[in-house]
Amino acid sequence: MIGICFAAIFSLFISLNSNLRYLTIFGWIITVFTILVLLPSSIWLYVLEPRWWSKLRSKTRRKITNWSIGLLVITVLILIPSGVAGGSSWSGDGVVNLFPEGSTSKNYQLTAKMRVTTKWWWREEYTISSATWPHSGMSYFTGCTVDKTNGTCIDNDGKSWHVEVVQAPDQPYRDN
């Protein structure tokens, strides 16, 4: 019960101060709480406590407990909201290089509509929906998702392109 109240309160604070959704944060906190508290409790009770913990001095046990609580608080209040767990996304116009299949030097630098999604450890994933050609229209992509290592996508005309993201759209600033 205490864990659910803790997760509910801190999820609210984190969601108000970041682009993350309340239920996403709540789920992460409950998952971490379950892993850190419930799962190791059986290991703790039957293995570590009788053989190791009970043999430590009281002062040492208090230090270990305080450090553990401090690291948990830092993780929940700083690392998760800052994007280490991912979850934020935004859309806009960016710039991509399109290399025709089989070519390494010939490329076209075009403005593209894309969605940026942050994943674990601030890794960004780009979903390209279309690219605008200077004088001859647009190329549309379905299921074109690339990351830092780039990728290959097929446009609406069936042409295969190696896609390299040059500039992603800026993440919008969220006022509270």
C-alpha cells in the first residue's frame, strides 16, 4: 500500500514536470518497486540476512540502508524524468540524406517530416513519413524507422533508399 501511494504521488510530480505520461511513470515506479522490494525479499530473508547482514555492525548497516534509499530516490526523481527511461516523443520537420540503393557518394539532402521518440538511455528513434523534393513533389514512406545507425526504407514508388538523419526537429519546450 505504501508503495502504491509513493508511486501515485511521485508519478504525478514527474508527469507535471516532464513530457512523460502519468500511467507510464506510474508503471515504471511500480515495476522498480516490485523488483527492488518484493523480489529480493525472499533472497534477503533466506540467504543474505543470516549469513552476511546480521554479522555487520549497526553503523555499517545504517550506512548501506541510507545509500540504498538515496540511490532509489535519485533514480526515481532525477534519472527517470530526465529521459533515461525514454518515453517522450515529438514531431516536426528535419533534414535527411537519401542515398539511392547501392550508392555511397550520390545523395539527396531533403526536408523530411519525422517523429522522434526517445528510448532507453536517451537513444532516439526517427520515424520518417515523407521527404520533400525541391521541384518535383514528395516521397512517402510507410514503416520507415531509423536510429543512430541509420537504415533502409522503401518509398511509395518502390525505390529503396538508405536514410541518414542529418538534423532532427527540435524538442518543444513544455511550459508548466
